[in-house]
Amino acid sequence: MTTHTRRTAAVAALVVALVAGMLTAPNAVAQRIITLTLVRHAQSEGNASGLIDTSTPGPPLTALGREQAETAAQKLAAGHTFDGIYASTMIRTQQTAQPLADLSREPVTVLPGLREIEAGIYEGQPEALAGFTYYEAPTRWLQGDRTARIPGSIDGDEFDARFDEAVREIYDSEDTDPVAFSHAGAIMTWVAMNVDNPDLGLLSRHPLGNTGHAVVKGNPTGGWTLVDWDGINTE
């Protein structure tokens, strides 16, 4: 084999290797699996009022809520190390996250996409009527009609894209075991819309109370599996 032939063969082999690397590298990154824990905030003054409040930054935690946040931090940190802590732009999630951040010596990163679903024209109305008002459109999202819009607010596609963006930011941070503090409506709706093993009955039988949590495993490309719903094994 001549020097020219050997050089040509070597270059060809290098090109093949580079192309193969370009084709496989993104897939390798996409297949990285993380465990994402989603935690609802502790009791807020809005919860205590009995009125729907999805404003930003919104009301702070009550005295009971601060106690709940401390208790939740102890439970979450027991035998578990989170490598990233996130919260929405609403003050109640940040206040709920802070005790865990103090225990873990991790900062709280605020992501707008983790915020609660805006109530639109139902803002300030009784929470007791939310199933017939505020949650009417999200219920339709879970039935497949993502174009349903909360009057004066967002539709299902807009909500999902927003929360997906926050989850993508968490994933891209390279954390493998992050925790994100969000809101009941946002967590329950996003999980039901995105996991490959949804159980819509859980939303009615076991809605997430203050500091309730859901745990999903997966990634934004390959999808998510619900593995824990507030202490209920769902694998």
C-alpha cells in the first residue's frame, strides 16, 4: 500500500469515526436518566383564606406552613442527598424549599416555568368551587383536549411547554437527583400529561396536600415514568 493510499484510508477512517461520534453523542446524552422529585409548597396564606390565589409572587407561608416546611425538609433529607434544589417564582415555594436548602447547603434556583397554573377570571374565587371553575379546562387537558383554555389564562399546550422548559433546564444542569418545589395544580397536571404510566384516579383519590410529592424518572427525550406518588409506589 502506498503512502498516499494509507493516508487516504486513515483520513477516511477518521471521518467515519467523527461522523459516528456526532451521531451517537446526542443520543448518549439524551439517554441520561435522572430522578426528579416534585414537591408541593407548604400551607400558604392563600390556602388558609380558602380563595384561589395564583398571583406572583403571591402570599407567603402561614406559621403552620413554616412548620410544615421544616418537617418536610427533615423527611426529604433523611438518607437522601439532592444535588439541585429548585422553586417557582412564587414566594411560597421558595420559603418551602429554604429549610431543605439550608440542610443540604445547596442554593435554591428559581425557575418561572414551575409556577402555578394561572386561574384567569377565577382568581380570588372560592377554592371549594375550583373543580367546576378553575380546574374545568385542566381536566379537559387530561382528557386529550389541550386547546381548552382557562378564561383569561392559558391552554394545555402553553402550560405543558412552560413546565417542560423548566424540567429541561433542570435536566440540562447535569443534576441527577434534583428536587423542585412547585404547586398542586401544576405538579398533578404535568405528571398526568407526561408520564408513561398515568393513573388519573390518583388525582381524585389522593390529591397532593401541602408538602405532598411525586417522583418521576427519565429524561425529556425518552419520557418519564412515575415511580412514587406521595409515598405510594407506582412502578
